[in-house]
Amino acid sequence: QVRLVERGGGLVQAGGSLRLSCAASGINFRLHNMAWYRQPPGRERELVASIDSGHSRTYIESVKGRFAISRDNVRNTVFLEMGSLKSDDTALYLCHTTRGGIDFWGRGTQVTVSA
């Protein structure tokens, strides 16, 4: 059974930093592409960053230079380092992967950035 568990969200002031983590189980982690999505209040879910099995990374434009995704294949964990946070970054952040063409999601961790 695939399980993704996010941690690290919270309330932070604008300009601050947070580090999110997502622990994965039920997959051969090192072979899987991993991604962070976010869903702001009242808006659609969007892809924030992804990292593939070769550690290649992609980011949406709005977080480039501020966020960094990384992975630890020993701990089966993917991280999202977030800096220079803005109120627009307020959202539920969710971890994502696929297996056999099926999408798997964590429950998410809430990030709230106060002005």
C-alpha cells in the first residue's frame, strides 16, 4: 500500500522559511518521480515542484529561486525548502507520486503566510 505523509507546515511571517517533508512507503522510492502540489483556498491544485529518479528538478515560475526540492533515497523522503515566503504561498501542500499509472496523494500539510 502506497502511503505519503507530509510534515512541516505551519504559520510563518512573510519573508520567512519552512521546510516540508514527505515520507513515502509502499514504493521503490528511488525509482519514482516525486512532486509537491499546492491548493490555495478556493483555487485549483497546482504543481509546485518535481524531482525525478535522476534528481532532475522542475519548478513553477512563481517559486523559482525561492523553493528547492530534494530527495533522500535512503530515508525515502522528499523535501521542499521554502524561503522568502509570500502570502500567495498560503496553501495546502500535498505530496504526489504515481505507481502503475495511478496517482497517490498525501493528506497535505497547511502552510499559512501572514503579511
